[in-house]
Amino acid sequence: MPFEFQIAIRYLLARRKQAAISVSSFISVLGVTVGVMAVVIALALMTGLQTELRDRVVGANPHIYVWKQGGIGADYKPELEKLKGVPHVIGAAPEILGQGLLSATTIDAPVQVKGIDPTLESEVTDVRGAIRTGSLEALQPKDENDRSGILLGQDLAKRLNAKVGDIVQITSAHLTLSPAGPVPRTTSLRVAGTFSLGLYEIDTTFGFVALDVAKRLFDKPEAEMVQLRVDDIYIAPDVARMIQDLPGSEYITQDWADMNRSLFSALWLEKLAISLAIGLIVVVAALNIVASLILLVMEKHRAIALLKTMGASARSVTAIFMIEGVIIGLLGASLGAIGGAIIATVVDRYELIPVPPDVYMVSHMPLMVIPVDVMLVALMALVICFVATIYPSRQAARLDPAQALRYE
């Protein structure tokens, strides 16, 4: 073992007479540990929230919306087959979207009505897996005496106190002519089931009906748009541009990233700001290392002078104090990274941080630990600690042995 490393270890583990140096080293390690732990937890929190929201958004909605100038046509199947032939497209389904007022007994609530093809919707969204009661197939009437069904968001159904099999009235904003003049169009529907896609906005305001029901309700002769799902969500913008560039294309597209650009930009900026702000804790801990090493140099000036008179070079003296700072940084960064990862994992697994779902769209704060982030934080902390050793190490190397030993 190089003698510089041996001396650095002895200085860190000071004897009883120099207990202040040992306490200062412990506080330096603790400062780096807390700083790294805070940064790791903050990154896990923002990464988890961003990932959770992204997964819920792309699960509850198609990856790409496609409109066609002049309309899709009453028979939408040829358009679906054409769009499914585009590379990376793995699912296609029609959609009609409209607004209405849902009434159950004495309770009314606004509703976003989505007309779907029950056999194709599961190709583009996760609605089938999100069903809590009933089924998609129950949207179609069982016989000529049965009513068409509607799937309600779980929170919307609770608000209306509606259960599977109940009859609800839905009033469209579209007016129809009658002997008394224009009146809103009203339809009675049977509650076919409930779903929970994990997005507060959808679970509290959306209802799914069969495409034919939506056509009658909103007086639309054909589907408004086509929903597409791709095999990789990150190439959805490229696929959307590819569809627009098809020969003779009359398509207008919008992908999930473009529709939610403001949300994810805000989350990314928040992640950056929180990481920088909490990262200042590591800088403060590095300043504590500077103070600790300066104190050590002042305490050990006689020992440094003796080392120099015995032949130790200025480089060796510099190395002693740099090694000491690196050991402090290495211990603090390792303990902080491990502690932060453990705390973030436990908090996420047991859902220890509840949040209001109407604000954050999730019921608890999700945390996701990414090993690369943890290693980068630990590495940056180690670099900051190494930089903090430069000044006190050079001051120790410049110490004049004659001056230090004059009055000894």
C-alpha cells in the first residue's frame, strides 16, 4: 500500500487527542451522503411521475389520431386496412367523439361520449383490461327488446350512483327538429359496465358507446377519425409524418407526444429544476470537505513538515489530502446512492406518499429508480468532492518545513 494512502487513512481515523478531526471527517461523509440521497430520491420521484403519466396517457389514448379530408366514409374498414399497412402500425379503430349530459335518477353530469367499435377498440387502447364491471361486448343490445349499452368511467358511475343494468338518459348537444321546434336529442342507454384507465380526467368524464349509437346521438353519418397504435411509442411522430407523406394522402395526423407536449415539457423542466436545486446540497457538502481539510492541514502542519524533511515530495503531500477527500466522497456517494435507492423503492412499493388524483392524475406518488441516474449522481458527487480537495491539498504542499518547525 502506498504510504500516501496509509497516512490519509490515519488522518481520517484520528486519535483521541485529535477527536475534532475525526468528527469533522464524519460530518463531511454525512453531508455528502445526505446530498446524494436527496438527489437520487428527487430524480426517482420525477422519473416515476413522468413514466407513470406517460404510460397512463398512451394506455388510455391511441398513439396517433388520423383525420381524412372529405371524410373517412360510411364504410371505414378499407381505410383501416390501408392505415394498418403503414410500417410499425399494429392496430386501427374508428372513433366518434361528442359531448352530452348524462342523467341517472335525480343526478346529472356532463359526459364526453366516445363512439367505438367494441371489437377493434382493444387494438388501440387498454380499455378491455381497464374494465372493472361488465364487458365491452355488453355495449351491443342482446336482442331487439334490449337497449344499447354505455361503459362509464368508474368515478363517473359513482357520482351518478349508476350500476350495471341501470338505465340512464343521455342528452346530446346536437339539436333535432320536432313539431315544437329544435330540441336536444335524448337517448336511453343501459349501463353495460364501468372502467378505470387510471387518468382522473377520463375516469370522471368519459363514457363509451357503440359507434352506431354515437352516429345517431350526434347525427354523424360516418366515423370522425381513425385511432392508430404503433409498436414503439417513441416513433409515433415519425409514423404520423409518414402517413401524411403517403402518395395522394389527404390525411391529417396528430400523435400522443404532440397532444401532451406541454405536460411532458413541464415535467421535464420540473425534474431539471428540482435536481439542480437539491444538487446544491452536494456542493454545500463539498464546501464542508474544504473546511475539514483546511482544519486538518492546520492541525497537521508539524507532521507535514516532518514528512518533507524526510524526503516526501510536494506531489506526495498533495496526494495525501486528495486521497482523503476522495475517500470521504466515495463513502458519502456510495452510502447516499444505496440509501436513496432503498428509500425510493420502499416508498413506491408501499405507496407511502398519497396525492390528490384530481391534481396529479395519480393516487400516490410513484418513484422509479434508474441505475444509470444513480451512478451518474454518485459520479458527479465524487467529482465535486475531488475538486473540493484541490485548494487545501495545494496549501499543504506549499507548507515551508523551516517555518513550520521553527518554534517546535
